[in-house]
Amino acid sequence: MGRLLPFVTLVTLLVGCGGGASLTIHNGTAEALTVEGLSDGSVSVAAGALHQVRGLDTELALSAGSHSVKVPMLSPGGGAIWSIGGTGCFVEGDFTQYYELPPDIPAQAALVGMLPAGETLYVSDSKVFAQPGQRLPKSHGGGAMRALVQVPCDATVSPEIARAWMEMTLADIQPR
């Protein structure tokens, strides 16, 4: 029994750390809103602010004032964005080359998806390592390295412009 307790503790910690998905809520309205329907209650999000909810493991039916959205169950480690009012714009990028290529070889990010103005929900189909406003990890054990990045809405008019803008913001999210 003495050896079993440390093992059970380690497994519990590992399961807890890698668990659920994350949702970024962007309040694109001119007033603070209370978001209802989160598994742990409600949260107030200031006008123009981002709020991150971690550890999601169920679908959600959220509301904030006259706005509502149904967020499907996300895959473990997955990510989603709810842009209340549809005024926040975001892209999903694959930054795997920045981890796989030697530092002296130029790496390039790949655009995976976009949430342009007027749309309110984006759901990634992959594990997301950084939500909007977060930096990518310094190291990575392999596989796709995805991040969700906030960009100006003008950047989402075309995939080429969105990718270029995403790479311009790399200094803010990538510790390379």
C-alpha cells in the first residue's frame, strides 16, 4: 500500500493537468456582460476584454445579455472562441515548424482557420497549446503545435493576409 499511494497521487495530478478544453470569451460589445451557463456559474466580462475558461469537459449553452451560443463538447486539450457581438477576429495557426526546424532555417506558420467579423463561434478540431493572449511553450514533445491568436478584423479578409498578420504577431506569442 505504501507504494500505491504515490502512484495514485501522480496519476491524479497528471489526469487533472491534461484534462479539459479551453474557451476564450471575447466581449465585443460596449458594455460589461455577465456570461451565464458556465459549469462553475457565471462570470462578468468587461467591454472589449477576453476571459478564459479552462477545464471544460461538457457542452455549454451560454448567454450574455441578448447574445447566446451553444459550445459543443470539445476534445481534450481543444479550444474554442466565443466572440460576443461578432466583433473580435481570431485565427488558428500551426506553429509546428518553429519547433521542428533548426533555429537557422526560417520557419513558417500555417493558417488553419479563421473567425472573421460577424461570426461568433470558432471551434478548433485539434489540441490547442496557446489561447489568445498566451505565449507558446518553450519546448514541445512533437506533433502539431496549434495556437489561437487575436488579429485585427481587416486581417481576416483573406487567408494570405491572415497568415502574414499571424506571423507578425509571433514575437508576442512565440518564445523562440
